[in-house]
Amino acid sequence: MSLFDYADTERAAPDGPLVRVRLVVAYDGTDFHGFAAQPAVPTIAGQLTAGLERVLGHSVEIVGAGRTDRGVHAWGQVVSFDASRAALTRVGLVALGRGLNQLCGPDIVVREVDEVPGEFSARFSARSRRYRYTIINRPVADPFLRRYAWWIPGPLSTRSMQAAGDALIGEHDFSSFCRRPRGPLRAEVSLVRRVLDTGWSQPEDGLLLYEIEASSFCHQMVRSIVGTLVAMGAGDRRPGDMLSILHSRDRSAAAQIAPPHGLCLWKVQY
């Protein structure tokens, strides 16, 4: 039985006192249908849950700091869950991390594991999330980065992209950059977010890194922002249009969304 098949196996609930555990997880999201668990398809949460239940011997419900989409990666995803004190004492924190890495690696790797206070939540205790988007801006693609970077052969102006990105800092309604949730409460969902930091760097020739940190993000927000910034860097849009795009609150005002494989959940602050 594979770990994916094992995810559908029911386990008994944990007995006795519970312990809250925090994991810092990195993963290559290429072959997964996003973070959130879904039936009949491999997901990050599904694989982690199956691995934890196999090691601990009881059912587990995990909470993630960010619900990354299909094909999106992570270096600093944070996960919290409750484990039976007896099971955790039997296994040990170090062996728990080692066992998860043996079951889920190398696509999913636990970088840190520790016990935290019971009120800690990977999602609700987070103060901010930082995402990184990688672009290869060279005439020739890099086959070793094809799973993790968006290749753009034409020239891009980082000065224009930086100037446009600066307009995003602060609290705004990001309806122009977010996919609005579906359902009866669709119109009532707020897409107001506070961006704390944003900027471009170029660690080497032709390699562009965009980082953005916010208290929280709405669906497809970062990829839509990157796509619009790239359009401005390519000269297809003017950097000065960023504020008018924001204020329009119109999804069609933004440029084409950037592909998922360049995006990585880099760090979560608590």
C-alpha cells in the first residue's frame, strides 16, 4: 500500500492528554494538487496526514499556515496538529520528523519539529506570510530551474517593476488581483489585505526574485500581482497604472496571471 492509498485508511482518535506539535515543512508542489486535502488526488496535507497517522498510530487533523495552490512550492510552510501524549512520548519528536521524511520525502520534507503551547495555530497565530517568486530572465532557459522558475526570454525592467510594486504597500482592497470565492456569500467576502513589504532582487545575472509579505493573502493574489508587474517590466503596461488597477477593484484590469511553478511560500512569521 502506498502512502497515497494509506491516506484513505481510517484511524482511531488519539487517547488521553493531547500535545500540540508544530512542523516547518518544505515541498516541491509539482506533482501535488495543492496543499489542502482532496479525495482521490495527492495533496500535501493528505500525504502529511497519512504519514503522521502511520507514525503515531492515531488519527490526526492538521492545520496549515497557507493553502498553496496546485504546483506551488514551499520552503517555510508551517503545520500544527494535536498528538496523543503517550504516542508522542513513545515515538519522540526527532524520530517523528525522521519517520515523516522517510515516508513523504524527498518531495515533502520536515525541516523542524517541536512541541508548542496548546493555543498555537499554524494558521490563526501567524502574523504574516512571505512568498517568493522566481523568474529566469535570459534568452536561454535553465533546465535545472524549469520546475521552480518562470522563464521570460525578453528583457524586463526591474526599476519599473519595483516602482509599480511599491504602490502595493499598505492596506488595500485587492479585488483586482484575487479570485473571489464562490458560493452564496461570495459578495460578502472581504478582499482587503495589508502588504507589509515587497521588492525585487537579482542575486545573479538573469535571475530575478520577487518577495512580498502580507498579513494574509487571497486566492491567486501573488501570481496575479507578479503577472501584472512583469507586464510593466516588459513595457506592456505603465508602472504608474498600478494604483488605478488597485482602485478599480476589477479582476479584468490586471494582467495575465503568472504560472504557479515559480511561486514558493517562503516564510511565516509568528
